[in-house]
Amino acid sequence: MLGNGLYDGTIKKGGRDMAERKVIVTIAPTGGMASKEQNPNIPTQPQEIADDVYRCYDAGASVVAVHARRPDDKATCNPDIYREINERIREKCDIILNNSTGGGINGDMIKEGPEGFLELSWEERLKGMEAGAEMCTLDPTTIVANFEGREIIMNTSPERCRELATKMQAKGIKPEWEVFSPTHLLQDVMTLLKEGLDEQPYFINFVLGADRGFQGAMPYSPKILQDMVELIPEGANFNVSAIGPSQLNAALLSLLLGGHVRVGLEDNLYYERGVLANNVQLVERIVRVIRELGMEPATPEEAREIMGLKLLAA
């Protein structure tokens, strides 16, 4: 094992055989961008999402990255809708609930800003923390998204990053730090960690392959992922959200680098070239890969211990 904890061919991590390692599998079933026209298997309404998440939980997922949709399937961070989704999921299983504060690219999330620019509504994004989730995404970045011929500003200035982190800490919510480039980690995340706005173990999600739609995002390549992993602070766990066809390759490399994995239709609509996927298929496949490498998917209880979350009351 290399000094930075990366894979050197010995299939060990931290002095332990990988066969002993538990892997957190995150399912991202919905997202705030893709539509049923693109893949009819995307669950968008509360009961549909809850049923799909439960099937993914049975297949080995221990975290769900929840996005809310309005009845017309457009994106929202409406806390009533989030709360209904969360409650319906919790009635079925103890999977870890992770609500988005990014929202999506249409619906309630979009407003017209100065000089006619479209913006993601900051007020709407803040509502993602109001529905009782254990975790919430925190995107420490200001970017311009380009979708359907429209440019949309996602303004998460340093002070807005601080506001998100402070409010999450006050509510007992664990941030999932969504990092699109090394600068987001080294500048924005590290600044807030040094201010004590999160506690070890941190949870960092490297979002790669979004460069075609997000200005400032990084493409996926094995070298880029390894370089970014080398930058993580002490006491951090990580997983990888790789967009489109990179999802499986990036998940495999994440496992070899000592990380965790994320799959789902939010990031990747296809099982293989030309074949639309469903969320359960994607979970089942990555669980097979995990077990072929001699590891095991973590249960939600084990994932809470790994991430430093409170265990749910029995």
C-alpha cells in the first residue's frame, strides 16, 4: 500500500485485507435533470421513488441521494414533497436519506436573475435541508450549467457555502461535499473544514464527467480521479459520481483506490450502449463487482458507522 492510501496491487487498505472492507453503495435514482422521455424508468413521484429505493436497498444500496419532483415531474426542493418521499422510504427501510440542495434545472429551481440570466433559486435550494434527512448535498462551487440551449448560473459563493454548512451543522445534517474540480476541494471545502463546519469523518463526492454541461467541471479519466483522491484531507471518505458511460469504470477505480461507489439514473441512463437501465440493475451490477473484488456492500447501519452518523433508534 502506498503512503497516500492508494492501490498498489496488494489489495490491502490501511493494513487490512480488502476482503474485510465494507463499501457504501449510494443509489441516485432520480436527479433534477433527466426526464421520463429520456428514460421511462426514472422514478419521479414520492411513492414511485420510495418503491424503487426499496428495491435498490434490497439489492445492496445503503444511501439514497434524493431529488424531489413536482407532480408535473419538474424539479423542486419543496420540503413537503421531500418530507413525503423521506417518510415513504423510511416506512420501508432504514437506508440513509441524503436530500439535494442543488435541486435541478427547471421547475421551481429556476428564476430570472440580473440582466436576464437564468439562476438556480438560492431560496429554493435552502429548502432541501427542511425535510429531516440525515445528509444533504453541499455543492461548494459557482458554475454555469448549459442545458437545452440555456445557460443557468448556480451561484454558491463562499458566503453561501458557509451558510449551507452552518445551517447543516445546526440541524445535525452531515454534508456530502460535491466536488467538481480540485479547486472546489482545496479552496472552498478546506476553508470550511478549517472553520470547524464539519467533523471527521468527512464525506466527499467527486463528480466527474459533467464537463459537457457544467463550466469548470472535470472530465473522468483514471489519472484525474487518482489525482483528486490524493488531495482529500485526513479523515475523509469518498465516492465518485461519474456521468454517463464512465459510471462503471469510475466506480471500479474508486473501489481500488479505497473509496465507495454511487450509481443510478441521475448520473447514467444506460446499462450498456443503446440499452436503457433501471436503478436496480445498476445497483445489482456494482454489488457483483464489489463481491468479485472480495469486499461486501455495507448495510445502512454499517454505513452510518463509517460516516459518523447517528444510528437510528431500534
